[in-house]
Amino acid sequence: MLRTDTLIIGGGLAGLAAARALEGRRSYLVAERENRPGGLASTVSKGGFLFDYSGHLLHLRWPRSTKLILDALGPNRLRLKRDARVYAHGRWTPFPFQANLSGMPDKVKAECVSGFLKAWNAGGGRGDGTEPFSRWTRRVFGEGISSHFMLPYNAKLWRYPLGRLTTEWCAPFVPMPTPEEVVEGAYGRRTEGMGYNTSFYYPKRGGIGALANALARGASGLRLGLEVERVDLKKGVAQVRHFGPVHFKRLINTSPLNDFVAMAADAPAAVRRAAASLRHNSVYVLNLGARGVRRDLHWAYFPGPEFPFYRAGIASNFSAALAPRGCASFYVEFATAGEALDLASAEKAAVKGLVACGLLDRASQVTERLWLRIPCAYVVYNRERAAALPVIDAWLKARRARSIGRYGAWKYSFMEESVKEGLEAADALPRS
């Protein structure tokens, strides 16, 4: 029988950051079910390529979490300026679409600019986060930008009715240009520096998994291959597969919130109903290795119906060490509402699409393939989520437990925020 002061479920970035903050202060156990740290912030090796679970980049903004991340990476880091684009109507234009319409056909450009100005003059603004996305985007950006990018792209990404998707997630992920910026971006010069991810860090070597491995080296309580199957918060005991019971005083969860509630033996009926109302999509990531690719961009968005994927990127432009010499590595993202994806058909469509937009010259350049699945990818923002989270949070607080990170807190966030929440969760634990 094992006893620990704090049980941390999940050895991703949030769990590892919490562990680093607890190191030397109190006993803790990080139970990570995989045989490697990092969760989705990990890297897989195949055929001489290193593939991440999608484009995992470090956008840093808070002093303490920035210091932890950069200290952990040490000299094994690169700072890069974003090169992101949108491919629509057979043409490329810089991201964000709403502020860089210069690449679009004249008719599309005119519709987008006039629609935006009309919306602006009508008093469009961000709102309180409860408005349906389909109504919000038309009110804020106008019909042109909405129909040519916002609506088709987000329909592919979320795989959820946009009339029910609320907009609490939009800030800071949807840049809001001024009329001057929209007009200038359409008919003048490119709009630079807009959005939260204009620059980013990435490891020189080892893929994004290098960060998790660096954080794990300072976590003496990390245990790999331990899967928590059942938790009783009231009794302070967790059942771990092939290990037995673990007794704890406090708990930090980083696993998907709905899964955590489902395995909590003492969760009351109201909490279970709240968790059952939470929704998410799934993302399938096709990683490709290819020869002879000479393209500069980091990632691109594809709103058009001719592309079944919503985003694709060239990971080896983050770091050349991700691919053998003379090769490049791509990641191509497909979202579903949870149903299985036909991988063979999707792979064929992905390669065809990359050739059609010019990122590949021909299909024969592809030499390596690896599918990675993210079962719980983007959590859905709807009225049910807004009603469910306070119910679940109140129960957790009463049981001296916290649920943090992108999935533990059930939100749309980025990697540094998970690190920040891990540090804060450790700090917030009672002294006694």
C-alpha cells in the first residue's frame, strides 16, 4: 500500500509542472499511464523522422512559466517568427485571413471588406461569450469574411453545429482587426504581428517531447505505466491497474474532466449528469515524410470543401532535426465528431490536397506515413459546458481536488497555460 500527500493524475505538461513545483516540498506521485512522459506533448520516431501529435508550439507570455520552460530546454531551443497562411479560392494569403485579404480574388476581397465595414459601423464587438458563433461572426466580421473563412473553417474544425457553439473560446484565438487594418491588409501591405502566436519557441532537437523529457528529469515522483482506474475523493484512495491502492490527501487531475468524473466512485448524480453533458471532437493527425520539399511556411488553414482536412503544417520548418537530410515532415489534421475516420481514404485525400495547393509537387515524394489519433482534441463550448463546469468545480473544491490543464479544466488553451496551471495548482495546495 502506497501513501502520498498529493496524487497527480497524468504526466503531461500540467502534471509535470505541478510535480516540479512540489519537488522537495511534499511527497507526491505522478501516475502517467503511458511509458513516456508528456501525454500529447510527446514525439514519436518512425523511419528517421520525428513526429509530434500535431503542431505543438510554445507561445510564451507569463514570466514564471516562461522561465521554467526555457530553463528546462536550456540551449536546446529555437525562437521562430510565424509563417502561417490560408489557402482559399485556389490562392494563398497570409494569416489571419480577416486582416490579410490581399491574396484573395478581387470579388472575394470586395465582399469581405465591405461586409466588415458594414458590421463595424453597426457596432459589432466581442460580446459576452454566450452568443452562438454563427451569429457572432456575421455580427463582428460581416458576411464576406464569415462565409469565405470563419464559417467553413470552424465547421471543419469543431464538427459541431455553429449555431450552438458559443464564443467564450474566441479570445485570444480569433484576432480582431480594426477597419484600417482590414483595408490595409486587403489593398496595401501585409498585416504583421496579429494574434497570440506571432512568434514561438520549439526545441532544436527531439521534437516537442524534448520539453516533457526535460521536465520529467526533475520529477522524482513520476511513475510511468501507472493507470488510475478508480478514485474515491472522499476516502482519499485511488485504484491503480496492476499496482493496487494509492492513498492520498490531495489530488490534482489533468486527464479529461469527463473521464475523471466517470471513474470517481463518490461523484454525486448531479456531477455525473454535468460531466455527461460535456462534448468534444476528435482529431486524426496524418504525419508524412517527403523528399525534396522546398516550402517555407509553418502551417496553413484550409476552409474550402475540396480539402477534407482543416489544417496542415511543415513541422521540419520548426526544426530541421525532425527529418533526415533532404526531407521534410508534414502534419495534416482531420477532425471528427468522435466517429472513426477512414484512414486510407483520408490519406489519399491529404496527399492529393497537398499537391493541389502546391505544398507537394507530386505524390511520389512521400516516403513515410504515421497516423496519430487525439480522442479528446477540442472541447466544445456550448451552454451545457457553461452550466456543467461550476457544478463539477464545486464538488472538486469540497473534496480538496483540482482539475487543470486543457482537458482537466475542459477548455481551449495552449501548452504554456497548462504549465502555468500546474505551477499554480501546486502553490494552491493547503500547507497542512
